[in-house]
Amino acid sequence: PGLPVVLGDNDKIVQLVANLLSNAIKFTRSGSKVIVSAERGEDPALITDHRFRAYVKVSTTDEGIGIAPENLEKIFEKFQQVEDHFTRSQGGTGLGLSICKEIVLHHGGKIWAESTVDVGSTFSFTIPYEEKLPGVRPAASDAAPRQKLVP
Ligand code: ADP
């Protein structure tokens, strides 16, 4: 509830979330849970005297095989797969997360993973947007640009 509308490329953000969900399912044994959550956050730095930067953070959490700490950044590089029996048996190209990272960076956001081996992983990304300070009348130059809306 209360999530803002953010501007972005609808198809690419669907591709991004689908990729994270397909990994969450792929690296999790059947019968366990995958949770998706979304929340609004604020960056305290003002970008003008009446606007500041906020973001929507989306996370997928699984109860899967997990990722060792030394691989948490590597997996976002092209063709990087954690070399273990389970990963190899699942197939894949090792490209999905590098595409996710490209999409998020083009939206000005961040993407990262937190994980515990044999417990599960959480992948999170942010999509930033600008918000007006409450009670401040917007200047004419603040009119929203015409772009596709992502609910
Ligand atoms: P692919 O899934 O095609 O191998 P990705 O770029 O999507 O390629 O993922 C890279 C690697 O990161 C995977 O091969 C796997 O080792 C690891 N990985 C990604 N998502 C998860 C996850 N949810 N749980 C455990 N490992 C994961």
C-alpha cells in the first residue's frame, strides 16, 4: 500500500523481475517459498530546494541453495555462474543477472544480492524518482515529462 508510481521502461522492468523470479525458483528446491516485496525509501540529500530523491525498492527472497560471499558481486558479470553441481544441473547461460544489472543501471538504480549458503538469497533493486517536499508549490519547470508509466 502507498507505493508511488515511478517512471521507467515497462517491458524492461517486467523482464528484470521475471529474471529474478525465475532464478529464485530455479535455485530453490520444490515446496519452498519465494517472496516478492516492494517499499518506498528516501535519499535525504536534496537535489533542489524543493525536491529530493526517493526510490522504490523491490526484493525477491528465496529459500534456495544460497550464494557464497565471494560470489555475490561476480554473479552480476556476463557468463558468471557459480560452479557447483546444482547450478550445472539447472543449465542457463550466466547472462540473466548481467542483463538485470544493465536495466537497473539505465534507470539510475542499484542492484545487489544478500545470501547465506543453504538458507537462501535476497536480490534487491531500486528505481529512483524525484519527490516534491510537502507544502512546496512546484515550479513550472517541474512538470512531469511525457513517458510511459510503470504502476
Ligand atoms: P543463469 O541463471 O543463466 O546461470 P544468471 O546470470 O541469471 O545466469 O545467474 C548467474 C549465477 O548466479 C547462476 O548460475 C547461479 O550460480 C547464481 N544465482 C543467481 N540467482 C540465484 C539464486 N536465487 N540463488 C542461488 N544462486 C543464484
